[in-house]
Amino acid sequence: MQTWSTRLARIFGDNAERAYMIDSATGEVTTYADLARRSASLVKQLERHGIKRGDRVGVLLPNGAAFATVYFACLFGGLTAVPVNNALSHKERAFVLKNSRLSALLTGGMGDGIASADTDHYQETSPFRPLILTICSDGSMAGRSLQVAKQDEMDRYMATIDDDRLWSIHFTSGTTGLPKGVAHRVGALLGNAHSFNSTFGIGRDSRFVHVMPMPYMAGFLNTLLGAFTTEASIILAPQFGPRSALRFWESVKAYGGDTIWMSPTMLAALTRIDRGEVGIELCRSKAIRIFSATAPLSTKVRREFETKYGVEVTESYGLSELLLIAANAGPAGRKDLSVGPCLPEVRITIRNGAGAEVAAGSDGAIFVHTPFASAGYIDFDTGAPAAPARFWFDTGDVGHLDDDGYLYVTGRVKDLIIRGGFNISPRQIEEVLLQHPAVNDAAVVGIPHDFYGEQVVAAFIPNVGVKLEDVLASLREQCLSALGPSTVPDRFVAFDVFPVTNFGKIRKLAIREVLIESDQSGSVTGAGS
């Protein structure tokens, strides 16, 4: 079986003069040869600072060519990249840095999300005394003349790439508790990106548009590695936000983008904020593929985006621990509410509470076996990844498979509501609520009830000008008609905003706590009544 060391040498060699990255702000092109040379040169500079194979390198940089170069420099040098999200709070960032056991922290200097006082404090308090090094926009190290790697040095680095070596530790941005460090090996990351592209028809002529945060797995795997493993190219567009959304399609049009990964939150925001015609005209005149990742995609958000732009959105399914698992673009076409068939190397089974496999169409716990699974969570006491104990990974999700092998994710095990002994899926209710014209967003949770065990509460954000008392009856009627009497929420509560994670995932535990507290105090903070 061919190793990725051999494949990488071929990819870099065959595509030496082809573009890998195009900076939409400057028009600067980084070819595959440029990427190899800059990555190897950065390894040389790190080695001069005493950084050696197996060391961990923190990355605290804005999106850009330098960030991508550091990822590949870690691949060349046998280092483990530990990306740190610029949007984290000081407390969260301190937790990640403290528990990463870094030998060096690469930053872009002042203004790139970390102040010098923070780095000084981290260096003084960390038992590992990491070096704090500044990286320039081209991926070279500030304050030193660039040591350009020669071809024989690049070949040497390439030859030592090991499929089983840890390449990254990404910290999860969970909706509850402290983040976990998920470690991934070289072969799993590259193999997963390659498998997804091959399965869903993404080829070397594709041009990805990078708008995801690069510290997140979706910004690393789905786009940087997705483009690389298929020998394609990337437009480095501004990281998605309210301001960039206003001019989102300009760089897509200017540089010929046709493959875009976005989160459901991004899709919803772009649909609302974008008032121009550029995107609509572009999507209707060119074959553009939109993939959704990082969170469940509601039917409402998908349909509104597709109606506006006239292009299909393909929902994917994956986990930080397992990488990409499935996408709704299989042999039987796209199916509503499904995340599609799994990758050919991946196996899925649905089990009941006793652990027995259930028949097609029956809901149960989703278990996955994949060769792309992580090396484990980082044990903060030892610093090493604790290997997963089981062959089958319990995703924590609930769902079912149909006769065509398409997966339907109907909720999270921890979110499942048990009222009077019956299991109720919050996502099923949320999908119905989101079809109501008065509802902007919805989150259904269970809260304690003395008789039924739990009661179902539908929290929702109303559209502008909507009052709960004016739509309460129609909300109940819509749920009754679509779901039946046993699944209609016991209460409806209007919120101004939902608490969310840095990536826009709704923090249901926080909503549940607010609702429980409101039962005790008689009022809901931050919500209507």
C-alpha cells in the first residue's frame, strides 16, 4: 500500500507550477512548489531554535497563507500542530495553551488575537517554557533572514513523513464542559480528505473558497487538505463574518471559486445579509457546489439558501473524533432530512438501548467504525493521546438508516426528552417549528417535571415584530398537525437571542438552565414570555 510520503512527493512534483493558494486580498499566488519550499524553510528555522521531531507547535495566527504554511511545515518536520482559535476568551485560550505541552507558540504579533502580556504570562507560567516566535505573512520567521530549503532538504523532509505520526491536536468547542484535545495522525487526515473528494466527485480542477476559521478542523480538513489531496486550488477569502458577508461573492467571482464549505450559521447569515445580485447571478450561471458542515442543517435554512441562489446545498456529517463520515449526495440522489450514505471505508450501525442492532428505519444510537478515527483524546496528566477503547465509536447521536444505507440523524442522545416514558426527538419538533413563518430559530429542550419526568419546552426566536401571544395557537396547531398530540411541546418560550458557541452551535444546556431557573423565579432572563 502506497504511503502518504510517496503520494505527497508525487502531488508536489506533478503540480509544482500550479496554484495551491490565491490570496483574494492581494492576488498573490502560492504554487505547490512555493508551499513545499516555504514549509521546508520554516522547518529549518524552527530546527535552528531547537524544535525537533515530535514537538508540539502552537499556532495563533489569523487566516492566511502563513497559517496554511505552518500546518504543512509541521507535516514536513514531524511536528504536531496545535491551532488556537483567536476568538477564544482569555480563560479558554489559557486552558488550551496550558494543556498542550507546547515547545513553541507561533504568532503574528500584536493585533492577531493575543497581546504581548498574554504571551509573556504564558511563557512564565507554563512548566514547558515554550518559545514565542513571530511568523510573517509569507510563513517565514520574523527577525531572521529566510533560510531557503534546497531541493535535497525538501526531499529529505518529504521522505520522513510518517502516516502514523500525530499531525494535529484540535480542541473541541463543545456546548458543555471544558474542551477536549483530539489528536489526529497524518494518514487519517489525508486519507479522509482524499476519500471524501473521490466519493463525491471533487476533482483537481475544483477551486475551493476558504472562509472557515483555520484553527477549526473544518478549516483545516475540509478545505486546506480537501484541496491538496485532490490537487486542486484554494481562494483565501476573508474569514466569514457580518462584514465579509456583504462582499462574499466578489472573490468567488473574481478568482473562479466553485467549491465552498460553510456552516449552517454562515448559510443563514449570507441568505439574510447579502442584498446584491452577484451571488445569485453567479450561482445560476456556473456550477458551484456548496457543502454544509459543523452542525445540523435545518430544512428551513437549506431551502431559503437554495431558493435565493438556485444552487443545491449538500449536508455532510462528521465528528471531530472521526472526521468526515457521510454526505447527502449518494447513488439514490439527495434525500430530505438525510445526511446521505457514508464513505466507502466507513461502517455505521444503529443500536437499541440493549446494544442490539436495529432494523432499517428504526431509531437508535449511532455507532461508527472508520479507519480515519482519531488517535484519542489528550490525557492532560501525561500529555499523550489516550487510545479509543472500542472498535465501534459511540457518536452520541440518535438516528436511523434507510434501505439505501442513507443515514438520518434525528438528535443527540443527551438531548433526547423522555416524557411519561416516551422518547421524544427535539430535532423533529425543531424542524416543524422552523417551517412556521413567525419563527427565526428554534431549540427544544426537556426540563424536569414531577409527574411526567420531563416536559417539552420549545424555545424560539420570533421574527421581527412577532409576539408570542399572537402566534401561540398557530404554533401548537402546526406541531399537532405535523407531529401528533404526544409530541406537541408543553410550553413555548420566546427568546431574544440564544446562547451559542464560538462556531454558532446553540448551547442547549444553557437554555435548559435558564428555563429551570425561570420556573423557580417566575421570569425568563433574556426571553419573552
